[in-house]
Amino acid sequence: MGNKMKNIKKGEALQLSNEVQYQDGQVVSKTLSQNEHVSLTLFAFEKGEEISTHESGGDAMVTVLEGCGKVTIAGIEHILNQGETIVMPAQTPHAVYGLERFKMLLTVVF
């Protein structure tokens, strides 16, 4: 049961950026799958909102679906725009910040 996708329609084409909505002053997340091997989560960041520095037990891949965000990995800042992807290595401090409104898909492989 823990290996299934949730919170998303199956068997039809959709645009991932439409599956999570912005909310004033917040970072909104929507979990699509989470188990001992992988986690898939959609995020919508309002401009100026962030997920502060933390570490993950797995390699974490960010794919920007809409807008522009800043990903800081081990103190190095990376500006990502729609369609760009970066991998944050496991056990490495990282943070994500909305330079403007942006949406991303986070894939963590444990």
C-alpha cells in the first residue's frame, strides 16, 4: 500500500504545475508518493517564502515547474528557472527560496 501514488489523477494527462496552488505567505506542499525508497512532493512557494537549511537522508532532486527559485547547497547558491533541475546530495545542508512565485517537484531517493 505504501508504494502507490496518491493525491493525483491516474490514467490521464495533466500538468503538474496545476496540481498545487499558491497561498499568500506560505509554502504549500502536496505529497504524491512516500515510502522507504522514494518521496515525490509538489511545492508552491510564494515570493519570499523558503524552506530553511536542513539535510535529507536521500539524494533530493528539484525540478522547477514554474517561475524562479534559489536553491542553496552547502552554502553555494543556484538560481533555477522553469524546466531546470538540480540534485541536492544526501546529508548535505540545503535550502530553497522563492525569488518569485515558483512551483517545483521534489524527488527524494533513499
